Amino acid sequence: MRKVLVTGGLGYIGSHTVVELQNAGFEVVIIDNLSNSSMEVLDGIIEITGKIPLFEKIDLRQKSEVIQFFEKHQDISGIIHFAASKAVGESVENPLLYYENNLSTLIYLLQACNNYTIENFIFSSSCTVYGEPDKLPIDESAPVKKATSPYGNTKQISEEILNDSCKVSNLKSIALRYFNPIGAHDSSKIGELPLGIPQNLVPFITQTAAGLRDQLSVFGDDYPTKDGSCIRDYIHVVDLAKAHVVALERLLKNRNSNQFETFNIGTGKGSSVLEVVNAFEKITQQKLNYKIVDRRVGDVISVYADTKKANEVLGWKAENSMEDSLLSSWNWEKKVRNIK
């Protein structure tokens, strides 16, 4: 059985990926420091798969702990690296936290790859590396523009670190550039559970519908889009999780064409904020209290993926619809809040 390390494996995307890895027959070891997750997520993973992943509570910023982990687990065949801070606004307010957490952890893991002959590395990247696109949809050849936040900058720098590392070692790496993950596992045993006020649209929608938030703010209706609200590419988290399994298999079977590869992971379809709101109301029969407010500083007008490379080269494609994603999000919210 192939053993895979998943860092941040109790987080939103990480936990869904652990499920898909275990369903695909991998033995999974999770590292998480529980700063933005909880042990209850592990219970959900076990309930869904019937398998118990190994779990180590480790802060990857502590190099000595990283070394101790790899001394203990010397049979790891690949790493999927999610563990990172991810709030754009917080990164602007506290850039050093983001540079330390997102870059030093990657460096320590790559040093371990060198020292323990681990050659397969999947990195959790983001469409933020593209900034405001020159043309739509965005493909992987689009220029990486100057980042608009320290968070976005850590993703760009991380890709550069991986690319440089691959040039001078046997490391093979794939950076998956996500668009906007939404949804939850169909079982409603795991899903997105942000701490504090949600930074993303769909959990704010579900929390508003559940009565936790008084009102949903739609930031602007005067953008040059079909209904004036911003457009994003929303992808079901289970589809996103499955992309990691396919990418890891690609590296393990030496199917990669370069030692460092990038793939857009999205649906290829742009949906506006108001379209998402309307779709949620229709699929759930829940009326949302929302208000149009001023634009938010730093918001890109429109961004959605060209997924041709992921579809044809990686052999992956998104399968779930917007309605599937929103309904699973609402079912998860109801379960968490004990709403019948």
C-alpha cells in the first residue's frame, strides 16, 4: 500500500482529499496543527471511509518536529501539501505571519524530500497567481502578475521554490491552481466550517440562510458583467479533491511531461455572485436577506478557468453542478446547526 502524507489534512479541502485518497486505496498520514480545524473532522473521515488515517499533531514551522516526523515515517511515497494560512485580508494585516507559515513550512518539507528520497509532491496553489486576467478563460500560459496580497504572493513564491527545487533534484511536482472551492461531502459528515466570519461567499450564504448572519452583502452591482456582480469559477470540493488523487497518480506512474507542472482546477464556467445567490434560493427554497453594498477593494472583476489542460493532459474534469454544490453546502450547514 502506498503511503501519502497530507499536510493540513483536517482542513476543508484536505479532509475531502484524504477521503478520496483512502477510497483510492492509499494509506494516509495526516499532519495538522489544528489552528483552523478540529479533531471532529477526523471522525467524519473515518465514518465516511471506514478507514482510520494516521494523525500527527505537528506545527510544520518547527523544523525539529518535521525532522522527527520523517525519521518516524520513512516509507512515504508522496506529499500533498495543503497546510497554509489562507485569508487575504489577514495576510495584508499580518504579512510576516503569512510569509513564515506558508514559505518556511514548504521549505522544511522540501528539505525532507531531499533527505528522505521523496520524489512526488502536489502543491495547493491558487488562481490568485493570475491576478486580473488579460483574457478569459485563463489558461496555464497566462502571465503570473504581481500579487495583490501577501497571501497571493506566497503562492507565487511557493511555485517558484518548487520549480527551482525540481531543476536540481529528482523531485517531481504538480501545482494545482484552484479556482473557488464550494460544497461538502454528500454524506454531510465533512464540509467547510470557517472560524469566525466567513471570508468566502457560499458559507456566508448558508450561514445567512441558517440565521447566523443577519444579512449577506453583495459587493457591487456596477461591474462590467452580465448582472453587475463579480464572476468566479466555483468548483465542488469533491471534484477538487479527486484532482489531487489523479495528479498524484500521474507522478507515481511517471506520466509527467516536466518535473514541475501546473494545472488549472475549475469548471471552466463563470458564475456571478447574484447567479449563485439566485441558484441557492431556487435549489433550497430558502429566501436570502441580501443587500447590494459598495465594491470591495482588491476584488477581481471576472475570473474563470480554461480547463482544457486538466481535462486532456491530467485526465480530470469537474462532474458536479452548481446546484449539486450549493445543495451539499446547505445540507452540511443544516447538519452542523441541527436544522431540520
